[in-house]
Amino acid sequence: MESLGTITGLTLEQLNLAPFLDEVPVGLAVLDGNGRVLLVNRAYKTLVGFGTEDVRGLPCLHALRCRFCLQGCRVLKGIREFEPVTRETDIINIDRQRIPIRLTVAPIHDAEGNPSGYLETVQDMRQITELSSQASRAYSLGGLVGNSPEMEKIFQMLPGIARTDSSVLITGETGTGKDVLAEVIHQNSDRANGPFVKVNCGALPETLLESELFGHTKGAFTGAVEDKPGRFRMAHGGTLFLTEIGDLPIPLQVKLLSFLDDKVIYPLGSTSGFHADVRVICATHRNLREMVKEKRFREDLLFRLNVVRFHLPPLRERGEDIGLLVNHFLSTFNERFHKDIKGFSDRAKRRLALYRFPGNVRELRNIIEYAVNFCREHEIRLSHLPEYLADVEAETAIASPAEAEREASGLPAGDTPSTWEGLEKRMIMDALFRAGGRKGRAAEILGWGRSTLWRKMKTHGLSE
């Protein structure tokens, strides 16, 4: 070594590497045959926090302070000849921060081909890790999975709404995930450490439901042999989730409205109230506005509950989410049942893509659980799906005329799309064919709204 950044012995002539290496945006370190640092570039100094003079002559282990150094580094073991090794690991920088990196170590050879040193590249993975995390959050939040515009809107609204104490009303068909959304709101709120208490308003008769919600004192009615706190009191400091709020009897709607106004509950048989610090989230699959017109739901309570409203669309209107959910549930049950199922056959994919899922996400989850239970291969086939899905008549009833003819004749299905996007595009084209090009009728066949069909046609380049 004749001057800083001038290395001899690695090539026939002296090579001043320092200015050249400083222009490389990835951290680089040149080590001698004993694994001691000879030279580091500017990116390395920035990442690790040590300059050349600080680490020059030190073993790489003390300069980089990398977890991989202790897990099998060839340099540390004194191995001179090996294939380049790349590992994703982490380091501790001068500020004692743990930084994820991608480390590559490769031997350097002299002009005669003999190993004479090592070259390390150190890539900062923080930005990539953050982008990956953001991409994951874009289609998953808690137990909610989706990438459709409707779900993206919910994901965008949810963090801000969760931090408030405003009442929330969640609407959507049975099985769309209202319970999951309510729990995600609670877990992302300042009340996450408090209780999350759920009550199904349609599961108990009115006399028991009032006691269940508001509690009672000993002797309040026949059989009340001791005090009961009630769900509102149990949820103190947390969240009370009232599912099927449309089934709440009118007298209890009045008591609920009173609580939302003054945050005080009065147990049955008691004249003294209890101030309950409770956030109320309600859910229903019913049309509450229609129930107001029919005098079966109080309009003032609807206004009070409907401060913030989330609507979960039915699965049949979330076509681009079906693939995500299928893969999510497949991964979940693969892990739970210790299986290694790789995916679905084309026919099984197509059947799932065309099915309307009246039970929504809950039904899809049950279907995948059923299929994983019965599949003994590495691919879920049509025969592994529940019988009502695997029925040939049900499959051909919504296929295009050409496909139905092929199915009836026993001919192969031909070029079945292998991706969910391709299946959805084929599904739209089939519906348009059956509807004679009438988009309104095609939307009815698919079970979508007209706006949903227009948006999906634009996505697949079918709007021209």
C-alpha cells in the first residue's frame, strides 16, 4: 500500500481505486487476504458511519458489524476460494441503528488467477423494505384484504377515523367482513388496549337483550339473583360492537340513543347511572332508511349512528380482489393444515371467478378451507371444491354458448385464461356476447352495477 486508495499486488500495475469507487452508489469495501479492510468508498462510509482511516486495517467483522459475519462468513473462516455469496441481513451503524442490507462477498484474483483479497458490496435496503411494506398495506389491513377501488377507499379512510371516538355504522351484505372491519377499527384506535365487546342484537329476545346490554341489579326481575354489569360497562375504556343493529327493538333503540347523547347507562332496577367511556360501532345488512320509512327504526338514532359510514361491497363487485383473497386463504390454510398446495387448476380458477358468492368473503373462505382439507395433491382441482360448485350444470349455465357446447361434447376447454385478470376479462366478454352487446343487460348477468361494469371494461381495454 503506497498511498491512500492505491493498491498493489491485486493487478500487474498500481490502480488508484478510491475516486472510481466513490462514484458507485452502493457501499464497497476492499479487503486483503486476511479479511482486513484496505479501502471503503463514500457510500460505505455514509451507511456504516466510519471513514477509511477509522476502519483501515480492522477485520471486516469490526468495521461492518454485520449479523452475517457471525453466521457463516467465508472470509471470517479464512476460506480463500468460493463462489460469490449474497445474503439479506443487517448491520449496526455508528449511531447504533439496525439497518437492513443486502451483502455480497466475492474473492478477488490477481493476474495469475490466485485469490488475493475480497470485495464486499453493501446495499441499503431500508427504502426497499419500506416500499414493500407500503405495497403490502395497500391491499391488506388487519384481516381485510383487497385492492379494488372500494377497498382502497376504506383503507385510506380507516386510520384517520379509527383515532376518533365518532360512532361508526358499517353496512354490507352478510359475509362481507363487517365484524372484521369493526375489530380493525378498534385495533387501530387509541382504545386498542381496552376491551372489544361484541353483541348480536338479533340473537336474544328483547327482555334478555336489555339486561345483556345495560345490566341489572339483584332482584330487578324474577331470576335476577345477583348484579350483572352488562356489555356497556364491560366495554368501558374500549369499543362496543353492536352487530345486526337493525334487529334492535324500538324500546332499546331509545335507550341506545340516550346513551349516545349522555354516555350514561342505567341498569335495570337501578336509579343511579354509570358513566361508560365506550365507543359504539354498529353493523347491519339491512336497509335502515327503508326501515325508517316503515317505522321499524328510529330516524334520530340513524342520524346519530351514521356519523361515519363504511360500506363493504359484495364480493361479486370486487372481481379484482377475488384472486388476492383466494391466495390469502390458501396460504392461511396451507399453514394451518401443514400442506403445500401450490394453486388451482384452470377449471377451478374459472369456476371461482364466475361464481357470484352469495355468502361473500365468508363463503369464499369456507370454500378454500373445504378444498384444502380434501386436496391430496399440489393443485386444487374442480373435484376438490364443494359439490354445489363442482356441478357441471352449474358451471355450463353461465359459460358462453361455445364453451357450453365444448363441455357437453367432452372436448377440451381450449385456451382458458391462467390469471384472474384474464378470467375476469373473458367473463365480461361472455356476458356482453350473451347480452347482444347491451351493457345494462351484461351487468345484470354478471350481478354488477353498471358503473362497476364500465370501470372493469375500461381496465381490460374493452370500452372502445
